[in-house]
Amino acid sequence: MNYPWRISRCVVLACVSALWATMAQAGHNIELELGGRLKLDLIHNDSPVSGEHLSRADLAFSPRSIALTSSTRSDSELTARESRLWALLRLPLLHRQLSAYAEIDFSETEPDNLGRSRLSNIPRLRHAYAIFGPLTIGKTYTTFVNLSAYPEINDGNGPLGTLNIRQDIVRYTHDFEWGHWQFSVEEPQTTLSTPAGSAFNPEDETTPDLVTRLTWEGLDANLSIAAMARNIEADSPGLGNRIDKWGGALSVAGYWRLHDRDNLRMTLSWGNALGRYVSFGSFTDGALAPGREIEFNDLVSGFVAYQHWWGKNLRSNVVIGLAHVDAATGIVPASANETMASSHLNLLWSPLTDLTVGVEWLYGYRRQVDDRSGNMNRFQLTSIYKF
Amino acid sequence: MSTEKRILIRGFTLWVLLSMAPQVTAGDDLQDSGSGAVLNVIHSDQLRAVMHRLDSLTHDRERTALELQTLQLHHLEQLLQAADDLLERSEQLPDIAPDTDLTDEEVITFRAMASELYEQTLYINTRYRTGHVSEALQAYKDLRKTCAACHRLFRSP
């Protein structure tokens, strides 16, 4: 199912490019803007997850990778992989404006010759989408996430409970005076676990994920409620027959300005088809039960973030996140994750509008169905310059 | 008149007006002189809220530049309304704050700055609506200097 989505992404980019060339030739007012950010991270892990090989999880929070056994070894890394470059094109079309946007970072991971993940600096496509009137088409954040609720933290992946998914979407937006309503069809992807403990991605999806979100947007507050319906499907030769099951999820998220510039942000999500949407693939969408039935994972997750401003350019963020799955005993493997938590505490300073430096402490915890657990501590010194 | 000329003329006018108010040039003097506290009477909660919102977008980590620009320009429309209200109230000075000890120069300077804020915000909105988004965003960066200049003179900490 992935290929049609990728082809549609290419078609959008090709159409925008062709349109740009044609209109530039005709002398229309076309704007091209380039920008990005340089992000340099100095990261110290008290208990790295990667063993001998540096892993992506050592550089960006991946709760499923928290080691279950304590290690006496620690490591420090310096990386600029989360730097980004973007290009934005605006051109008039049919008395409206067409905006096309593409953004890359350098966080791609590639397997080494033994199939293990290996860090590289290969560019990775983060966004590639176009907006024309109420329509958004291409790869960007899922409609299920409310980015107003995203906290300001140094870690690139965000706290537990973040709905940090970017995928191919076709979205319709209707604006009201008080906010907006959105509906989208999005790229589907199923991940199932087996009682033996393995997880697999059948890549057999035929029905897109259906997502809708209603957002109330005020100057001092933002509140949204989102709903999602997914058809979890599998039709691989190993299973013998086609199986599918509909599930859903809800999410409430928001931002409130409290006193002066202090603010509170939160996201709370729950449902039986949240799976891959939560916390960077830490949970599967369901389990394959004996008899070839799909059993959903009932999942609840969320975070609360408070930002306090110490002065004009100095602020701190404290973020606490949690995710818990109500695993079906006997069907979900004992090695599956059951409860995970995270906390972030940072101090950030912006001497210039476009420059921020800061230090952050991250604590992560995870517990499996079989009650084995592990935790991690990370210190991250970051500087970001936007241009 | 070209954009550059207009900006130069505005800058010069502002500089002349600022030089007319030497007694409030030091930020620490504001509270002692009473001028800052006085002019806090002429403030706008909406203006402050819009500026806080725009500030928070400056530090946003995950939104794309396209989303940020769209949101900034949306809030600029609210800023235009707030600037209009502020300008209207500044023109009613000193009648709406009779207990203050504003000098004539301070009143003139405050009105000029409120007018400058309105003019710049109007310019940004006009450029945006006519499809010149990059120019609108550049003008927004300049607008922040006007905000800072006014706060330095007239806003109590």
C-alpha cells in the first residue's frame, strides 16, 4: 500500500514544478524561499542502548529501546543530524495561492551489512506537501496531532504520549471564525505482534486511516479534539487468509497561556487502534491471536508540559509523559511493552530571536508485560540557529 | 513613493520625535518619573496576548515554516485590530488619563509610536493580502523593533 502514496507524493511535486516553470515563463508573481536550522547536540547517556554500535535511540528518545539491564558503560555523542533545510514556493493560481513546501533533515538510519541499524547522514524527507485553498496533499504531520500542544524540548522525538507521525495525507480544512475543522485520509500501516514475541508489518493495507479534528483557537488558548478510524489489515501468504478489524482512537490536546508568558500544554489520547501513532512505534496496533484473529491493544497515553519564563529570554520546560497498554494476557508476548514514562526538564536561553541554547535532562522508564523494567538518564546540551 | 523612501521618512520622523523626550530615555527612570506607570494605563490586553502568541511561535520546534508563517500572518490581522484600538485611545490622551503628569512631548511621542505601530501592521497586512508574503514577513521583523522602542520608553517593567 505504500507505493501508491509515494507515487502520489511524486506526482504532487512534479505538478508543482511544472506549474512553477510555466508560470515563471508567463511572468507571474512567484516567490521561492529557502531556510532551515542548524542544530548541534552534545548528548551524554548514562546507559546507552546500542552496545558496541551507536544507535539512533542514543541520540533521540526511543522509549522502546530503553535497556532492561543496567550498564556500567556511558557514552557521549556530538551530532548535527537534526539540522533541517526547507524550501517554500508560492505561486498564484486561479485567484488563490498555491503553496508547496519540502523539508529534509539528516536523521536517516540505514542497516549495516548485518542488518543492524547504523547511523548515517543521509538526508531524510520530513515534509513534502502542497496547500491549495482548503486542500493539503503530500507528506506532513498527521491530522491527529495538535502541534500547538508540542512542548519546547531539546530532544528530537518528544515526550512519551507524543503523536509524532508524519505520513502521506490528503486533508480538507474548513475555517471558522473561532477555529477550524479538518478531515483527512492518511497512509495506512499495520504493525502486529505474535505470541512468539515478534512483530511484523504486513504491508497489505487497502483502506486509508480516516482522521478528523476540531480545533478551537483563541489568543490565550487552543483546544482540539480528534478522532481516528483505522482498518487493521493483514493478507500475507504466511497467514493463509485475509483478516481485518476496525478500531478507533480519540485525542484531546491543547495549549493555555497562564500568567504572562507561562503556559501549559497537554495531550491525552486513548483507543484500541492508537498503536504506531504513539511514542515512535513503541506499541504495535494489535496482536495476532491463535485462530488468525486480530486482538487490539487498548492504549492510553499523554503528557503535560509546563513552561515557565524566568526572564525575557530565559525559560524552563518541565514535561511528564506516560503510556500504558492494557495487554491481552496470553496473546500479547511477555516481551511486549506495557507501561512507559518520561520526564524532561530544561533551561533554555535565546540571546537572539533566532538562536537558542539550552541544557536538558531526560529520564525514561519502561516496563514489559513480564514485569521486567529499565530506565535511562540523558543530558543534552543543544544549540539551535534558525535561518 | 518607494518602500525604502517611506521607511527612511518614518525612521527619521520617529528619531525626531524620540529626541523630543529626553527625560524618559533611561529605562530605570521610568518608574521614578512616573511616566511609565502613567502610560501603562494606555495598554491593550489583546495586543499583549497577540505578541505573546507571536513570540511563542518564534520558539516553535515542530511546525513547518509554512505553517508558522500562515499562523503569524493570521495573528497579524488580530494585531492590526489591537493596534487600531491603541491608536484610537492614544488620540484621546490626556483626557482618558487625567491624573497623569504627561508632558506634551510625551503625549506626542506616544501617539506617533502608536501611529507607527498601526501603519506598519497595516502595511504588513496589505502586502500579505496582495500576495507579497516574503515582504510581509520581513516587515514583521521590523515591526518588532517598533514594539521594543515603545516599550523601552513607556512601559513599566
